[in-house]
Amino acid sequence: MGKNLYITTAIPYVNAKPHIGNAMDYLLADIWSRYQKQQFPDRILRFSAGTDEHGNKIAANAKEHNVPPQQYVDTQYKAFSDLMKKLGANYTDFVRTTEPHHVETVQYIWKQLQPHIYKGSYEGWYCVGHEAFFTEKEVTETNGTCPDHQTPYEKLSEENYYFKLSQFGPQIKEAIEKKKMVIEPEFRQKEILNLIDSGLRDVSISRPKKSLSWGVPVPDDPDQVIYVWIDALPNYLSVIGYPDKEAWKDFWPADVQVLGKDILRFHAAIWPGLLLALDLPLPKKLLVHGHVNSNGAKISKTTGNVVDPNEIIDTYGLDAFRYFFSRHIPTLDDGDFTWEVFENAYNNELANELGNLIQRVGSMINRYQSGVIGDHPRPEHDIKQYKDYMSELKFNRALDEVWNMVRELNVYIENVKPWQVAKEAEQNPEEKEHLDQILAYASGSLIQIADLLIPFLPTTAKTIDNIFASGLVKLPEAVLFPKVHNHTQSTTH
């Protein structure tokens, strides 16, 4: 295991507002990075994020706003870095694909890829929304209209440069099978192996300048512009200083690359192909999360069921957001959000099971022991299962384990009834020692729970620690998770 650690998040396209999928990228990467820092405090960790800022959609939006594309992206990218900060995601590096160093890196990579590039003409159906070509079969099945963007496909015939991805299929397959590049969950890994078995096709990596004005020019061919994947994917290298800052070698290959399932093909086929062509190692792991639906339906602007991560955080607080999306949305599969389910989880689990538990234990130590926690060894609950889930990137399952401890502690308090023991201690001094042990066990368990919550609910973990860790209880004046009612009825969702 190397000295350093590197985690990446997919760079979102800045033509729209940040959505829940971007928030999931940042949240999952942040959970992993906080956990790694906890486990290996002496290692240097880099956590990259960024924005994808070239392409026709950007140029069109800039035109609508009557500003040059660069000015448009300079205002747009901030919403993404702001959301990351709001989520508490401690990224160390932020890359924008319009930055000079990134542009130079992309052109350098293009030159290195020369033995694997050729020029060819292409005719096919193109969707501007996807910035991608579609097969005759796909176009026929959707009656010539893109179902995602409700716009007709355009028939394009143009001369492009191609990358010989087809020749790297066997090597990528071998890397996956020998676990040099692991794709989590396994069913996504099978999807990619099936795709490789059916034969990878060479990919178009440029567009004529007349068709794509806003992008990185192809070196030595002013009539062609580098197409999105050769421009966007190398961000994971350029952000850590590739090729000119030696430090990049201390961090590549990435330990984990976090991405949504919709961009799996690009990250598990095209990206490894490019890395192999550049003679660079493949990332160690891809964490592929699913989509968040709302009430079983795909979230989209057209249906008006968009879930704004900012709204959830502003209404319920950061840790409530982090709790729901790391526990109630499976890390490696699709999940579902509704305000009602969210509010139930907030009230019943955060406010009642955890918030109330902290309040009760703290209040009893204050009431019966003048705030002093008895000097007993702290309990050590078995956390092997928690650690296994964390290393398997099943963060929701790991948080389930912590919640089992929360629930068990609630049951323990109901069973041993410290308030009754306190009453008996008034008559029988021996019971005082018993009470002392009960409350020391409860506060010690909460300290361990706080430790396991650090990757998930950092603020709550710190609060629990502040209350109990010094041995003198200091309960905050404000309730930890004040109960909420009927957000669903008070807003128009």
C-alpha cells in the first residue's frame, strides 16, 4: 500500500444547476476520504473535483446570455464548488477544463496518442443534448427523437479523428479479470466485460471546428476541435500536475474514482484505453453509484420533480442530508427520495433514536452525578463488520451497523432503567456504583458511536465528542435534531 491516497469525482457539465447526482459524487468521495484520514492519519490524501466547461451546449447557452463562452463558464462553475463546500466535502484540488494547464495537458496527451489516432469520415445520428452519436436502431426505436431531450436527432456526416479503442479491449478485460482495476458493484463490472466481449469500437475524438466551436483545438490541425472525452477524462491527471509537475507520480493511479452509472462506459472502457495508450497504470477502483429517483420516477426538469440538494441542507441541516443520502440511498445502486420518507428518517432516527439518546444520557449524568462520568474502562463494541463494509465501499451498510449500536444502546437504557437505580441509590449506597457503571457504559458507547460517525456525520460526531469525551458532560443548549413537521405540505413538491 502506497504512502499517498487519491480519490476523484466526475466533473459535471456547467450548463445546468448542480443536481442530486453531483451531490452523491461529492458525498461518497468525502465519506471515503474522511474514513481514510481516520485510518491513516500520516498519509497525504488528495481529493479532486472540477467542472467540464467546453462544448456546444455551453456555447449555445453563452449566446443566449449574450456573453462570450469563457465569461459564461466563469460564472457557472461556482455553483458546483459552492455545493461541495456546503456538503462539507473537503476536496484538495479543483480543476476547470478551460484552465491553461488543463488545455496544455489535453494537447500534450493528444500528441502522445498519435500512434493510436487516425482520420476517418463518419455519418450518423447526433444528439446535441448528449453530445453523442446514436445508432440507426436507437433512432428508429425512439421515432427519431431523443427521449431525454425531446429534440430530433440530426443526421451528420463529417470527417473526424478516431482513437483506436478497439485494439485495447483484451488488455482492459485482462486488467479487470486480474483485479488490477476493480469495478464496484460487481454487476456493473459484468456489464463492462459484456461490452468488451461484444467488441469495443474505435471512438471519434474530434469534431470539425464548424460543428464544435468551443473547445480545445487539435494540435497541428486548426480545422478540428478535440471532442469531449479526450478533453474531460484527463482532468484526473491534469489536476494533480500531469505531465509537467513530478508530484503527479506520487498519486496516480487513483485509489478510487467515484462516478454515476450513466458515465460508466466512458470511465471503464474509453478511459482505460487512453491510459494504456499513454502507458499509464489504470485506476485501482471505480465506485459506480446509481441514480436517485423520486417516488419511483426518474428525476427530471420536465416532470418537475427535481430535488435540490441546497434546499434539503438549508431546511434540515447538513448532517441530516448526509445521513439520509449515505444510509437510505444504497451506495452502489439506485435509491429513492421523497420528502415524506426523508422527514420520517429525520424525526424517527436522527431526532428520536440518536438526538434523544444523547440528551437522555447527558441529562442523567448531569442530574445524578453532577456532570461527572465515572472512571470506568470504555466499552469496545465489535466493529469488524463496519470496517468490512467500509472497505467494500458499501457505506450505507456500514452506517446501518452504527445504527444497530444506537438502537442497542436505547434498548439497554430501557432495560437497566438508570432512573430507577438512582432512586434505589438514595437508600443503598452500593447502587451508586451500579449507576456509575451504567452511565459510564452509555457515554463510552456514545463516544465510540461518534468515532464511527466521523466519515458520515462529522458535525454530529464532534458534538457527541464535545459532550462526553472530557469526562465532564457539557450538553449544548440547542436540541441536536429538532423535530420537523410536514415539509411536504408547506411546500409545492
